[in-house]
Amino acid sequence: MEPILANKKLKIKKPNARNMVENVLEQFNSAADSIKLHPSIRKILSITNNEIIVHFPVKMDNGDVEIFTGYRVQHNNALGPYKGGLRYHPTVDIDAARALAMWMTWKTSLAGLPYGGGKGGIQLDPSLYSQSELERITRRFTYALGDNIGPEYDIPAPDVNTSAQTMAWIADTYMSAKPQTQRSMNQHVVTGKPVGSGGLEGRDRATGYGVFLTIKFWAEKNKVNLKGKTFIVQGFGNVGYWAALFLEKEGAKLTAVQDAFGSIKNANGIGVDSLFNYMQSNKGSIVGYNDATEMDNKDFFGTQCDILIPAALGNQITEKNAADIKAVLIAEGANGPTNVEGEKILLKKGVTIIPDILCNSGGVIASYFEWLQNRNGELWQLEEVILKLEKKMKESFMKVYDYSKTKKLDFRTAAYCMAILRIEKAYIQRGIFP
Ligand code: GLU
């Protein structure tokens, strides 16, 4: 069903979300061929379990009522409750949610977590709404989802344009709808909450730190010294910022950045925190930063560099720009940034891609820690979180690395194989009900 466009503010640029589903299915099928996946399990995993679409009214600051459309797609829960983020963006629709939910299934499986995959969000441009409007939109969306989410059933988390604050509103709304005596046992209905409200120390940086760690592990394996290496980042949100900060600490140099407003470059290096502070004082935009020059968006991917970190939206690296890319390593901070055609060109050129389901899995791994912390009534310290995260990321990286070498596969196919094999095993052990 096409979403009903009741929200007047929304100007939809039709996203290539259809391609995202095709893309994830093509990636899945080539790995499924490689492991000779059981045909029945291929059928099950090719389709989503549940798809929820809700339309809900919200009163705006000026008294008008607007109708919003929200989505939650639950792809698979063979390994545990559905898990994955909620994003607020004009490109959110049922196809985008489907593709992103599938990626979550592979991601949680590969990370060895007891979770399945889900994803959702609201189709809106959050920059057009006040903070109090966003709060009411979030609370009403949570209410509309009702028990389609739940701490042991489907656990959302932050994603594009949603934050710890968004999660706090969701948790509070969900918990308020439960009897007083059950409030605290529902706190883990979402992860990525603020530290004071059941959130995990370090969850904020976990995705970006994980991106950095996979780059570091790759460098160690290939005897590459990251000191002095140049890198460029697409998207300077939570993932892009933290990944850049940790790389800078390691001695690498950020030489170009692109965000939703434009692209900037400086071959001598851009200070990560200095750019971040500028962006915060500039309505969230990097454009106009004084220690860099502006560049055309279309030239961004062709910038001379050693490492490219796409940390924005899906479908950014395609057959149209893959040949221009100079980086030898691409670390996918975003979900689905590289399409299948783009990847073929890159692999032919000898570029290494650390795939999204491995590269950005630090976020959901930290989410799992937060969930455990809430469930057990514990409070973990930052050092403990970081150590546990490093251990898990290293295990995943090594698993993929070794499998790709033994089977002579690219990293993405290897990562998919590992993820799918674990789900296949669970189905074979349990059988199909009835
Ligand atoms: N949105 C993040 C992702 O795409 C985190 C999901 C989670 O923590 O559940 O991996």
C-alpha cells in the first residue's frame, strides 16, 4: 500500500528504497548460494515476518493537527526478539524498513547476539518540527505501536535522526501504559536511552567506536600503520563523528566531510572536535567551516584518501561513482551504503569493504549490553563496556576475516555466510511449527 500523504509539510523525494530491498536480497542470495542454504530456510528469510504501518494524529504547536505515518517491520526472530532502530527521515517507507530490518537480522546473528532483526521509523523531516512537537509525535507513535514492541518481543533503538532523548520518550510512554507494578520490568523496551534513565555508559559512541575498531583490526592484519593515513567521512552524525574522532586519536587525518547540507575539504586535515563544535553552533550543518574549502557534492567520493567511511544513508556508492573512489578501504558506518553494482566495480579495483553488518555492529552490541543491564538491574561502568565491546567486535571481525580467507570470499559475502549459517542451524535444530 502506498502511504497516505496526509502530512502537508512532507515533500517526498522518492527514495531508491525499492533498490535497497533488491540490494539486500541479492547480497543474501549470493551468500545463500555459497553455503547451499536449505531451500525452505531461504524462503523464510527472503520475506519479513510482520509489517506494521500506523497513521496517527498529532497536535502541532499552532493548534493544527497533522497525520503521520510510522512503520515497524519485523523480519525474523529465530534467534530472539526483534531488534533494530527507528529512524525519522523523509525516505522512511515500507520498502526501506523491510531492507533495513533484514540487515538487522544478519547483523545481530553475525554478532552472536540472542536477537532477530527489525527496523522502522516515521516518514518525516524532523528539522521542520519543534522539540515539543517531536516529543508528541514520538509519544503518539509509541502509543500507536502498542504491544507490537516490547522488552522481550521487539526492542527499538536510535537510528538516523533519533537520539537518546527519543528513546527516553518511547520508554516513558510505553512504561506509563503498563500497571505501576510492572513499570521497571519494561524499561528495556528500547535501548540507547540516556545514561540517567537506564542507558548504558558508552552507548553514544559505540557504533562509531566499532567502526574505528574494524578499521584498526584490518590495519593490524595488513600491517598498515594508521598514523598519517587520510580518511573522508560522509555523514557527520553520531556514527561519523565518533569514528572520525577515534581515527584522529590514532593519528589519521580527516581530509573531507559531506553532510546533508554540503561537502568540505582540507588536505592538511580537519580537526574533528573543532568541526563538531562549529556544526552544533551552525544548526547542525558543516557548511561554512572556516578551516576548509567547500567542494561540489558530486566530487566528494573522488577525493584522494586512504579510507572512506560512508556514515549517512543507504545507496550512496553505486555504479555511478564507484569508479571515482580513491580509497583502498571502505568502512560502512551506514546501513546499505554500497549497492551491488557499485560493489562489483570496487572489488574489481581491489578495494576492501568492511560491510555494514560487521562494521557498524558496535551499536547493537552495546544495545545488547544495555538490555542485559536493565534486565539484571545492574549499572555497568564505561571501562567495562568498552572492554566487552572490543572483545565482541574482535571475535566477529576475526570470524569474518578467517572465513573470507579460507573460502576466498569478499568480506561481505563471508559476513553474510556466517550470519545465515547461525540462523539455519537454529531452524534445523527446532524445525518448523507445527
Ligand atoms: N540503529 C542501529 C543499527 O542500525 C542500532 C540498532 C540497535 O541498537 O538495536 O544497527
